[in-house]
Amino acid sequence: MATQSAPVPAEFEEFAAPYVQSGRYANATEVLHAAMTAFVRTEDEDAYNLACLRAAEEGEASGEAEGDIFERIRAKYGWKPFAE
């Protein structure tokens, strides 16, 4: 992995200091790494959620399902209700 360096604003140093002092992170770089990891995870989740919303919009725009949709799903996947 390539190493990059960038200037760090004083606000970030102030933000990172308590985490480093507590021993949770060894240094400000680890705090930055954790923050970037969380950022990437959030971006991935946002992209997934947006794709789900778009799929739901497409489904809604396609109109009403005809017939018994649940019966078609049960038949397709071979689902059988539990015996009573």
C-alpha cells in the first residue's frame, strides 16, 4: 500500500488527542485510519440503500401484481407450510 501524507488541521489534532492519550489508538494516524474506514463503510451503506430505494421505486412503478404473488413465490421456491 502506498504511503501518503497530507497536512493535518489543528482541529483534527485536537480531536485525535484524547483518543491517543486514552490508549485507544497509538497515534493520530490510527485515528485517521479508523475515521476513513468508517467513512468508506458509510459510503458503501449509502450506495446499497440508494440501490434498494431505486429497486423499490421500479417495483412500485411496475404496477399491481396480478394473482396470488405469495403462491407464485411458494411454488417457485418449493415452500410448504408446516404441518399442524
